[in-house]
Amino acid sequence: MPRTAALELLDAVLNQRHLLDEAANQTTSFNKLAERDRALAQKITRTVLRHLGEIDALAAAYLDKPLGKKGIAAKNVIRIGLAQLFFLDIADHAAVDTAVDLCRGGSLAPYRKLVNAILRRSQREGAELLAGLDIDRVNTPPWLWDSWLEAYGGKITRTIAAQHLIEAPLDITAKEDPAHWAEQLEAQLMPTGSLRRMNHKGTITTLPGFDEGAWWIQDMAASIPARLLGNVADMHVIDLCAAPGGKTMELAAAGARVMAVDRSEKRLKRVHENLKRTGLNAKVITADAITWRPAILADALLLDVPCSATGTARRHPDVLRLKQPSDVTKLAALQAKLLSSAVEMVRPGGLIVYCCCSLQPEEGEHQIRALLESGAPVVLDPVRPQEAGTLTDIITEDGFLRTLPSHLSDQGGMDGFFAARLRRC
């Protein structure tokens, strides 16, 4: 059943520290479900992760003492019940009964009465307790809240946190003629050229144009960095850290001769599959970008570095529960090496776009400033406001691109992304 699968997914994320998408692929009970039940299991899990601060505050208020290691599974059952009671469109009696049913046997049986009591009491008193919480702050890990406060200020930090509580819409990049596919897909044509389906339900593979490879899924913010290279037709372009291939397909669709490089052969399988479906061409290379060098220097290069992915929490709420400050430090060191290597792969006069889906300045602005101060043979080629069309507020005074989840919040927001353009000397 969906709630059993949700319980296993929560355990995989919160206790075993696995990414939700990876856990879903590896969880047998989840993969045995029908499509509709898989969607419900995912929705329950994501809702718990989005509202974890509120949910745990409620649970703590009604627990006499912590459940301890033996009660970890029971704690997740309570979380599922509270998510259903307060944040999902499920009748109260069904929210309580389906959660309590998870404790029918096995190691959870001793917790059945406790789970029922907490959920019944929450049903009566929980709304008042929730009303007294600082919702934005309680659902955001303190280290992230403090870092965003320093980087963006209090008002923007709150708008970022608020956007993380809202399920993200489905964004699509069309291979060509986005206006036509906006009509076919009943989608909104966004200022960047992306297509957006609000409140999307159903299977992506059944949408018009999927089988013929007319489009691919890609957040609106993620589609912008490749365009900062300008007209790439007939140019030799390297896409470093290319998997799963969204930017590779953008560049190929724009007429570039693309070399897609990634060190993960497993992840590159997605690139091969996406290129095959869309009928686009790229040379796919399995290599470590720190040590690999092309035989001929590229005209342009796009480097989308591995990062903390804190800008993607609208779509991946597990990120907020899994990442730690130490991850940012470790990733920043890797990013600096990749950026230094990228400079050596481009001919003089060629362009380099560095980007990441992180809200942390250490992975974005700080990386570019450090490179420029190091004396590397590059200069900043500032992104101009007119390149962002009507979204001029995504371009900073320094000429960087910085999108935030709160941008276009009235239309579903967008992922947090950083990008900078450099020219090789």
C-alpha cells in the first residue's frame, strides 16, 4: 500500500541518508505499486519532508519522552499521520486510520495505541499549535536559514523558505518551436522560453511529443546557463559534468558540436537515452574532468558543477534534510578544481559558463571571485540585464546570474541557480 511505501522511503531518507529519488528506485514495495499509488506514496513522503519542522514540533508537543532508536519507525508513522491530517487533502478519519493501520503487526505493534492517541489529540488541538509556529523558519534547517540570512537578508530568506512548501510545477524545454508545444501541452510559455504545466498530474511519457523527442523535462532556471554562451551553431562546445543531459541537449539543439563529459558511466546512460529519444547528437565521454583534456581546445564550455543542490528544494525537499555545512565545504573544494581545469580546455577568446543549482555563495559567487583573484587567464564577461528578457532582477550588479526560488513566485517560482560567464584570455 502507498503508506507502507512512504514509510520505507522516509526511513531511507531520514535514517539511512539516501536521496529520495535513489530510494524510490531501490525500494521494492514502492516499485510494486500501481502508478497512482506510487504517486500518492511520493506525495506523502515529499509532504512530510517539506513540513518536517512543523510536524516534529506537533509530535514533540504530545510525546511524554523521545521515542529513541527503537521507536524510529513509529516516529515516521506519526509523521505520515500528521502530514495527512494537516497538509494533504485527506479526510481526518482516513488520515488517522491509515496511519494507525501501519502499526498492525511486527515491531510497530507496541506503538499502535500511542500513534492513535497522538493523532487524535493533534486532530483536536494541532491547528492552534501550528498557528503559533514561525512556519518559514521551523521548516528550514538552522544552518541554511543563517546562511541565507547573511547572503540575501531576512525578507528574501522568508520568501525562499515559503516557496519550498509549495509543490513545483512541471517545466519543459522544447527542442524547437516552444510556442507550438506550449499549445500542444496546454502549458504556459514562460519568459525564458520554457514551458510550464501547473498542477501537472499523470505520466510524463504519455504527454504529446514525448515519444518523438520534441522536448525534455528541465527546470526553467536550469535552462538559462547554456543560453549565456550565445550563438553556438557549428561551435565546438564542451559540456562538463553533463549528466543527465539537459544542457547537452540544449546545446546540440542549438547546432553545437557537443562533447558531453561526466565521470559517472551510470549517469551517462541517461544522457545516451535522452539523446536517442530526442534525435540529438553529442559525443559522450566518460572521464574525470579534473584530469581529462580535449585533443583540441573548445570554442566554448559549460561547467555545471556537482553542488549541494540547495536551490532545488522545491522539487527535492530531501535536500534540506540531507545536506550539511561540511558538504558545502567539500564540494566547494571540488568546484574550484573543476573550474581551474575548465579554463585549460578553452581556446583564447572562448567563453566559459560556470553554474550550479545551489543557493550557497561559497559554491557560486565566491568561486568566481576566487578564480579571478588567482590570476587565472580569464576575465569576467558580465551577463547583461537585457539577456534575461523581462527577468532583469535575476542579473546581479556584478554581472552574475542568480535565480531564487522566490522569483516568479506567483507563477510557481524557479530553482535557485547561479551562473557566471568568463572569457579566456
